[in-house]
Amino acid sequence: MQLDLIQQTLRDRKLGGWLFCDFHNRDHLAYRILGLDPAKMTTRRWFYFIPAKGEPRRLVHSVEKFKLEMLPGSKSVYLPWEQLHASLKKMLGSPKKIAMQYSPKNNIPAVSMVDAGIIELVKGFGHKVVSSADLVQMFEAAIGEEG
């Protein structure tokens, strides 16, 4: 993962952060960008927030509390869904513009990985959710020198 470059790109684009989340290994983009092993099954929801400035934050279920151990940042653990909601709200902090694997009106279906309920939840905390399509293109779809 290119944390410094991701954070600089978020600042350049005036974004407050990039929120990754997954359930049952659905978001292959998150696994590739974050350098996670997609072969390891995920049976509970996890969240990883990269703020434009500061330390990333991990939120994992108590059943899979070691899921994101290889990633930098602080960690919170949840069990019931009420605790998930409260912990996610705290993790994201004050309202800001947050990129997620979302595509308005599903115009770019290859990026539209986030469940509508999670989008509603994040928006309900006062955040503006924007598509991560341009970020995904930079950090996943670009061909390097070796390509």
C-alpha cells in the first residue's frame, strides 16, 4: 500500500479520507489496493479509513479481530451492530467528503462495491460520499514501467 501517496492524493483532491469496507471478500479492489490476501475468507464486516492527514484506523469484528493486522493504524473492535455504528461514526470523525467504492447511479459498475446501506449509514453521520473511481484508477488500474 502506498499510504503517503494516497494521503497526498486525498489532500490534492480536497477529500477528507478514503473508506474501505468489505464483507465476504466482495471488494476485490480494496484487497489489491491495501495489499490484503483475498484468499483469506472474511465472514464479518471490516472497515479501514485512510484520512487525508494522520493515522489510518481499522474497525473489525470481534470474531475476526486480527483481520487487518498487517495494515498500519489504530484498531477498534465491535460486536453488536449498534457498536459497529457508533465505532464507525467515531472513526470517521466530523463531517467531511469521503471517497468510497461507490459509483453514482452505478455508472461505473466495476467500482460500485459498497452496499447501499453502508452508504446511507455514512451519509447519515453527515459525510458526503463521493466515488473512489479516480483513486482506484490511480492506485489499481495504472500500468507501471514494468507493464
